[in-house]
Amino acid sequence: MLGSAPGLSGRWERLEPRPRARMLRQVLHAGLRTSFHALGRFVASHPVFFASAPVLLSILLGASFSRYRVEEDVESLLAPKHSLAKIEGNLVDSLFPMNRSKHALYSDLQTPGRYGRVIVTTRKGSVLDPVHLDTILKLHRRIYQMQVMVPAAGFNSFNYSFSYLCLPDDKNVCIIDDIIRAMEEIQAARTSNRSVPILRYPITQLADGRQAYIGHQLGGVQGWGPSGAVRGPGTGARGEGVRSARALQLTYYLQARGGLMDQVANQWEKAFCAELQHFAALHPKLGLYPSTSSSLRTDFQFSSVLARRPLLASLGVCGVLAVLCCSMRDCVRSKPWLGLLALLSITLSGLTAAGILNLTGATYNSTYLGIPFVMLGHGLFGSFEMLSSWRRTREDQHVKERVASVFEDVMLRFSGSTMLHLMTLGLAASPLTNMEAVRLFCRTAALAVTISYVYMLSFYSSCLVFTGYLETGYRHGCFCRRVPKPDRLDSKPAWYRCLMYTRYQDENQTTNPPHGVSHSHAHMANPNLTHTHAHTHPHTANNPAAHGHGHMANSTHTHPHPHTLSTANTDPHPPDSHLLLGCVRRCYGDWITNTYVKPFVVLLYLVYISFGLMGFLQVTQGSDPSALVAMDTATVLYTRAQQRYFSSYSPVIGFYIYESAPYWNASVQRDLLEYAKGFQRISWLEAYLNYLSDRNQSTSQPRENFTHTLRHSFLREPQFAHFADDIIFAERGQGEEPDVAASRIFLVAKTTENKREEMSVLLDTLRRLSLTSRVRFLIFNPSFVYLDRYAAAVSSPLRHSLLAVLFLLGLSSLAVVEPLVSVWLGLTLLSVQFGVLGFMTLWGVELDCMSVLCLISALGHSADCSGPLLCGFASGRGDSRTRWVRVALERHGVPSLQTLICYSAALVPVGSVRSNLTRTLFRCLTLTAGCSALHTLAFLPTLLTFLPPSKSRGHRPEGEGQRQEVECVEMNDSTRVVDQITTV
């Protein structure tokens, strides 16, 4: 036939692959459903084992909490793991270690192991006023003389003071801040009635002639102008006189040479904070804001301590709502215990995951606070879907068969959403992720989701079996007591009748036909016979919508005709249905699909996209680690004071020339001076060139003369001796002058309020300059570790996870899922992500590691909510789009709504925690729940009524195939199912 019509051959070849792909999907789909059906029967046959094994395993692994450890290295968590700044920092430490500095240290530049730092502010007046100046110097002496005892008790205890722990200079005296020396000179001049030396800002000259940078030690400065006029804070020129200062910063560096010294330094830091707290109580006119090397770690982990009680409250609120969502008016068919058992299953899975982490030596950090909510959203989705499917099964079936039908109907979708979770979290936990906090969180969350999935298949399913047996025996869903029949209830009080209200099976058969039975066959004489009337059509023989709703006792599938699904799939007891199901069926489904409501929903979606775009264009990166610690802690208070009083200048930037350079060459000198132009600088080269000019010597000398004068004249002058810390000499040979192998100068830039953004721009500019310069140099500051490639390190896990989800959806559409379902789900995930990212920016949330973690988990959460709705709609054939939207809302919209209600209520207590980290967590997860609810309950039901997939696909004209009527008669006895007789 094809040979006689050659023109049709090419057309047939083009159309051939599509039926094959559809057939492959149908075969795999049927195979997976059959496998889950067998798994459900197996679990229902051994409920005691599957209920007890997870509990015992959780108890055994929960005993491993004696190995609980907290992560102490916060920098490794919050800074990009692989960055150029870390490499540069290691090179700087190898060239100029902190212990090598014998004259001065810059608190904004050095990263010692241990230190104590305090910002002193005045309520009124200046810190340079005689009263405040004397008080601050008194505080300095008390800290200097403070002693700690290690061990705290015992005969072998020793007292350690700051003079023993400090970093010594070349005279074996503790290195202290230059502002202390300047204040001591001012105090001595006032005591001896001499003229007070002029204190200049930001670079001043001390009594020994040395120039010192005090821009990071004196804050809120008002200077004198050229004519004596007062200049505003931070507006002064280089070296102008200081009129007043509102803040002062002191830093005390400690040595940590070994385990004992580190323990002593740790005790000294605690005593330092206690001493400052006591001193602040005695001097209320001063404000003290301490910070130590352990403050960031302590305050970062303190969020977990603050969130303990709110998390328990979240669990309680979620439990109450889960019980209400599982309850019905019918006391037998109500399943309130399943709500609590679902939370118990999630809790047991979390305990098991924590035990595995403890046994493997993993550490905990405060970002793990988001993992319970990832498990909660996914676990509640699975439990409510299973309960909804259970209520759609036939009540005259055996419990094992009903559980098998639930597995066949739900587990394919639940497994698909679990795969999406694992794909997003797994790729973000891979070595491709450059942020350690994100990698650890996603690795732990993936483990928790996997265990939660296994426990949902085992523990929760066995609980469903037990409650199924209670329902079969007509026992109360809450009290497990057998409910008397209506004739015995009539003599009971009204409250008792209300409490024990139910419908018996014989009463159901006379009032409501069984699920899937046509009304024309409801007049059976034998009450033990149940009729199922089904119409099969050739093109609906493999209709996936029919699976799971017409299973006979021996697992024989019946495929109802699409035109009869509107009545066959309705709930058998409309008066006894769940409250939310009744609202969706009678009110919301008709309202959201109303012709006059659709334009307003589309308009709402356009508004949603507009505001999301507005926020998306304003996304800012939050690289400041203090934004992830608890509120009202030492780190936050110190950071606020520093931003308020010390924002006029940037931190001290080290300009390191790490290779030998011809410093005696005039062109090299000009290049280096040009690089430092525009900065406040402490430069040995500039001071040395001025030294040569003052002596009427040429700055361009031969190498030997240049180096000889530098070593034997310049560095031996008292005012220039401190520059010896900034130069490294390399020996050449016997009798030859050494070369300058490496050197450093210090630069300080004028900044505004957006200091971190300006530092990032400055870093990129100077790095580009270092690539073209003939002098090999690098720049470094400890804050560069957090700034360098932070945006790429934070956003790359989210990008990778999103691409992985889209790839998984595209791959699954070739074999398992309908292609249009994959397209719709991918667009929905993109829309939810876009909205959450935009709205969280408008809500004041920056793009840091915590918000990225929430965005990654939002992919799985939105797939949980919208995926079943799309699958339910796409699997239907025949009828109108509106009708199938309503059916999908009834079957899958209600479980999604129940999940969102419980999930949102669990977030409320977390919003009350006084922590920046939990505030970010609360806002991002709340937006995730809200955007997912909008798409699942409003946007998708409206858009699917007039966008593909079409419901008329697959229909053939009348006469192409004859419809067969199959009548199945099922004979029941006390065991419910005996045999099945089919007549055609």
C-alpha cells in the first residue's frame, strides 16, 4: 500500500518516531507503576518490620551525638574556597610573616591567630578631651596588666599577662598601636604644662620623628582647615590637624606558638571581653565595642543556640496543623495520627542523617538550620499525596491492595520529585562548588532527603497500613475504639453521636455507588456484588489517567472511558470529604477557571513578573560575614561602630613587590610612585627618595650605591628604622651589596559608605594593572578573601543546579514524562526562582551563601507543589481543559495546599529569632512558599485552560474503532475479595 503511494512515504517516516517515543514512555511508565505496586504489597505484608526498623536505626545512630563537633574555621565556610586572594595571602605570609614585624602593625592588614580589639566611643565630646583621654589610657594600662590563670585551678596553674603573650619589637617591648604613643605624648605635655603636640590625620608624626598612619585607629575626625575653620568628619587633607574625634580603635596582638599558648590566648580573649564589660559599667560616658579572633565564630554559631526553641515551636505548630489537615468529619475515615506520624518520620530521618554525619566525623554550622525545612516540605508533600490517594481507593478492597494502589499512583511522582531534589543538591555539593558552606549544606541536605524518602516508603507506609486496618474494622481514627452502628448510636447523647459519626459500608452501598460505578448499575440485588462499568476505546487503552483508580482485587486494570471520568472519579462520599477538598471542589475550582477571573489572574502574573524583574535588576552580593551572625552580638555591634566611625578610609592595602626590581632605575621609581598616586601611603621608597633629595644626592644611582645608602644610612635613622620590616634583602656574593629581593608599601584609599563595593572595584583595577606592569607586584588585604570572586562562587551552585534540573527534565521527557509536562515544569521552576530572587532583593536580602542555599532548595520545593498538578492535567484525555484543571486541583492541588499551610506555619516561629542568618532563612523560605502557592493554585490552573497540552489529542473520528463495553462483576465475602467474573 505504501509502495503505491510514494508521496506518503516521507510523511510516514517523519511521523514514525513520535509514536515510538510515546510507546517507550508508556512501557516504562507501566513498568515503574507495576514495580511500585509490588513494592506496596510487600510493605503492606510486613508492616511491623518496616515500622520498627527505622525507629531502631534512628535510636542507634542518635547515640552517636557524643561525637558532635562544631565547625570553628568560619573563613573556610564563608569565603570562596579557591581564589587568587588566598594564594596571594599565603605568599604574603611567607614573605612578611606577622612575627617578623618588629616596629608597627596595621590592624586592618594583619591576620594574626589571636587578638583583642576594642572601639571606644564617647557619648559627648571627643576622645582626645583630657577626661576621656586619661580614661582611655587607664583602660589600656588595665588591659596591659590583666592576668589569666591557666589551668583555672590546681597547683600547676600559672598567671599569664599581656606582656608574656604579646608580639615583641626589636627592644623586646610589646608592639602597641601608634595612637597610644601619640596620646601618651599629649598626656605628658599637658601634665608638664608644655604645648600639646599637633596630632595630624590620617598620617601623623610621632616624637621620634617617625610618621605613622592612624586612619584606622582614630575615627569620626573633625579637622582644622587652612584658616582655622572646622572641616567635617573625614574631609581633611593629608596631615591636617585633628580638632576632635568621636571614636578610637585599639588592637592587642597575641602570640599562639603552640597548644598551651593557644589555650592561654583563648582564656585571655575571654578575660579581655569581661574586663571591657566591667570597665564600661564603671564609665557610662564611654561606649566600648570589643571584638576578638573568636567573636565571628562564636556569634555565627550562636544562631543555632537561639533557634532551638523556635524550631521546637515550629514542629509543634506544624504538628497541630498536620493533624487538622488529616482530619475529617467521618471519625473512621479520618486519619489524624497520620499527620503526627509524618512529622515523626521526618524527625527520625533527620536523626538518622545526623547520626551518620557524627560517625563520619563531619562538623556542624549554623547554615544547617535550613535542612529541617527542606525535609519538612518534601516529606509533607509525600505524606499528603499518599493520604489523598488512599481516600480515592475503593473501600471494599483489602488493605494490602489499597496500599499497593497508593504506591502505584503516588510513588512515581514522589520518586521523580526526590530525584529533582537530589539532582539540585547533589550538583551543588560537587567539587564544582567553590563555597564550602554551600557544598556542606547541600551534601547534608541530599543525605537527609534520601533517608526521608526511604523512611516515607517504609515507616510512614507501614503506619498507613495500620490505620487502614483500623478503618477496615470501623474503629475511631483518633481513639482506636470500634464505632457502633447507627441503630445503637441513636440512644446516645448528641455529643457522642457527633464524635462517633461515620458511614457503614452497607449504608454506603444503598446511598452512594462504589467508586467508579455507573449509576445505571447501582440496583444490584446481591449486596455482596459490586459492578464496575467501564468503556474502553482503542486510543485510550494506555491512558495514564485511568491507572490507579480502577484496580480490581487481582490487580486487573480497568480503563474508564474519558467521558465517564467526570462521574467515575468523584469522591464516593461528598458530604464526608475533607474540608479543603470540599472547598476546592465546590468553590475554588469553579472560581479560578471562571472566564471573568482569568484576565485578572493573567494580569496578576504580569505584575508578579514586573516586580520580580525590578528586584532582579537590584541584586547585590552580601560578602560581609557579619551579615550571617546573630543580632545584638559583639560582632554586629563592633561592625556597626566601625562602619559609622571608620568608613572615611579603606582598610590598609599591602602593595607587595615579590620579585627583585631595579629600584635605582628612574623609570621604575616613576612607575611605582605613579601607582601609589592618589592614595594615602606609607612607603619606604618615597621616604628614601625624599631622604636622598634632602641630602642633595641623586635618586638614580648605581645599584651598589643605592643599596649601600639604603642599608647603612637610611634604615639606621631612628625615624626610618621601622621600614626595615618592609624590605627583604638577598645576599649576592662575597663583598657585594645585597639585592632588594622583595618589599612592600602600604596604601589607603578614600572611601564612601559603600566601602566593600569600592574595595572590590579597586581590587580588580590594581590586578589588571599588575598584569601589564614591568614590576611584579600584588595587593592584599584580609577582606579580599571574601571579596575575590565572591559573586561567581555564590551564584555558580545555583546556576549548576538549575541547569541540572532542566537537563533532567529534558532527559526524562524522552522516556518517562510527557514532553509538555517537562516544558511546563521547567518554566514553572524558572518563574518561581525568578520571583523569589527578585522579591527577596526588594525585601532587603542580599545574595549571600544563605540566600543561595534557600534558592537551591526552592527548586525542589516548587517541583513538589506544581509537578503533580501538571502530571495530572497532562495525563487526561477528552472533556475540556477546564474540567481537567478542576480534576487536577481536586487530586493534587489539595495536598499541595495542605503542605504549604503546614510549611508556612512552621516558618513563623523562626521569624522571631534575633539573628541575621535566620532572618534571611525566614524571608527566602516564606517567599518560596508564597511563589509556589501562587503558581500551583492560581497561575498554572488559569494558564492551562487555554495553553497546551490539548485535551483533544488522540481522538479519532467516529467509525474508526468500535467501543467495547466490559462489565466486571466482583464477588465479595468476609475477606472482601474472592473472585472476579468478566463478561464482554
